[in-house]
Amino acid sequence: MALKIINLTIKIFFLIVFCTNKAMSKPANFVADNYFVNPKINSNLVVDLISHKSKNDLNNKREFNQTLVRGRFFNDLHLNKNIILKSQILLNQFNHQQPNQISFLDKEGLVLQEINLNYEDKINNLTNYSLVLGKVNMDFGQGWAWNRGIWSDELSREYRQFEKIVVGSSISRGSKRDIGRYDLSFNFFKNDRKYLDNSVFAERISYNKQDQIPGDENLFKSFNVNLKVDFDFSEKKYNQEELHYKFGYLKSAVNKRIYNINKANPKDQSSWLAGLDYKRSLNEKISIDFLTEYVAVENFNGDADVSQQYFINNLIAKYNKNINITVSNSNKRQKKLNNYKSEQNLIEFSTGYEFSKNNVFDSLLLQIGYKNFRDSLKSSSSSVKEQRGLGALIRYSKNF
């Protein structure tokens, strides 16, 4: 039933665009690419092999080893210069491993994370706009980016907004090298809990419908607003300097009719985000990329007494474009009114080498590193847990 609904939506969208093109009078200098013809496909395959060994607590007890494969297949089908069908297939370990466990390629599953239709066009040379409909990983922040270390996204991915059913639009205007490029987007969304939320090869851990996590309410009850501002101060090819700001607000509505929580008046979850990404080439061989991001979450999971804060800092220094040193610090704080305060902090130090493009791959990265994860709880009885580990990452990337 779900696939029939999606197929019907796609057909209706294509029919509208086709009829619109037919209704337009063709100019004398007709170019086929401007109409619904000549599709093109751009694909990218990224496969990670991650292995790490960790020890819990200060007495080095409760250790576990883990090896997993994480794969992403991105596909952009350009139907013409305006219409793009985007999709992403994810291979991942869906069920987290327990302490004192050795895990080797265990509980790996496939899921369709994204499939959406995009319409992109220009108003003039300085102004673009786009429309999106479908299943989307929303652009709320970037501290959770998977290409900034081995473990740097472990905390920040908690506020990442992925696998949402979205109806949205964006408009961008300006020049990065002049007054800046401003991109404003607005999306209505809801969680994908019944359309394409299943996986193959492994069962996903999912909430019961009675749990009603934020974002489960009807499509037009939850929304997201983002503002991105981009500047490019580069003067020469090797003298790169870019500055990127990102601000966002997210309202995730809960279905209060069947919300399962010990509260008489559950609240919609609200999230605020502010971030900065600064990139600069110090000389012809050395460059830095510094990202900082702050996220505040109110009414976490619909509970007005619980709030969260995330503070992400990530620095990547590169030498000769091949060698990198990555330092990351991620901090999460959670507070429940008149009850407890908890804090989690993850530090990563890693270094890697990226091989140059050839016929077999576009990129091959080897990364090794150390992480320290600290979890503290302050309540009537306080506790502190610590986990330290070493790990390695092999990342293969190929464009098609």
C-alpha cells in the first residue's frame, strides 16, 4: 500500500511537469535538455570498515571489540535540468552491542533512508529556489557529519533529523564573494513510521506507536526553518578562506491524543541551533577546517521537565591534502527539573592518510585514533563512567 501511494505521487508530479512543458510554446532555439528528456544519473558509493576496541570504567573491566561495515549509496537521477529524483540506501548496524561482547559484522541491515523529488530553478543570476517532496534526511545542523572523524558524530547524531516525510522549499540569493550567499529553507515534516521504515537482513529497533515520539503528529504540525549564510574570501587557488554560518529552529509535534508519558500536559519538542564552519589554507600545503555547533532542546521527548544541550567542536588540519589530524570534542548535557543532571563528553584524537584518485576509487582513507567517553550523573546518588578505546577506519569512495 505504501509503495502504491509513493508511485502514485511520483506519477502525478511527473504528469504535472509534463503537461506544463507541453503547454509552453517552444522557442526557435529549442534545446532538448530544457524539457522532460535526456535523463542523467550521478551516483556515489561510500563504504566504511570500522574496528575498535574499548574498555569501560577506570579499572579496565568490561571490554568489548567491535567490527562493523557502514555503507551509503547516493543516487541522483536528473530527469532534466530542473527535476531530480534523489535516493540514499544505508547499510548499517541497527542494534547496538552490549558490553563484554565481541561483534563482527553483526546485525547489519539495509534501509532506504531517502527517496525524494526535487525541483530546482533560477529566478535570476543571483537567486535560486527549490521544492522537495518525499523521504528526506533534513539539513538541521552538520555536527553529525560522518566524514569528520571516526567517532565524532556519536553524540551529535542524536539531534540529526533523518528519515522524515517532508514537503519543503528553499530560496537562496546573493554572492559568496560579495555580500554573502543567503539560503532560507522551510519544511513541514513527520516521522516515517509506516511507509519505508523497515530494513532487510536485520530487524531495526523501533518505538511502539503508543510511544509517540516527537514528530509523529500529522505532517503539517511539525516544521523546520533553516538559514545558511556563506562567504568566500579566497584570493588565490591555494589561499582558500571560507566562512559558513547556520541557524535553525525545529518544532517536533507529538500526538497528544495517545501520548504515552506520565504527564498530564505533554509539550511539543523544540530545538534551536547555531553553528559556524571556518575553512582556511595557511599556505600551499596546510589547511584547517574548524566546525563549532550549539543545539538546545526543550521539552525533550514531549516532557516539559527535560531539556538538553549539545556543544560540538571539531578541527581538521590537512597537510598536502592527503594527511589529516582530527581533534573533536562533543558535549551533551541533560537536565530534569528537580530530579537529575547528566553530562556526556566524547573526545577524539585521530590521524589519517587519503590516497589519491585512481581507476579503482575516487578516495581511499585510512584513519586511526583514540577516543575517551565520559558519562556522569548527578542526582541523589552520583556516578561516573568512563570508556577509552582505540580504533581504525577504512573508507572507500567511488563516483559513477
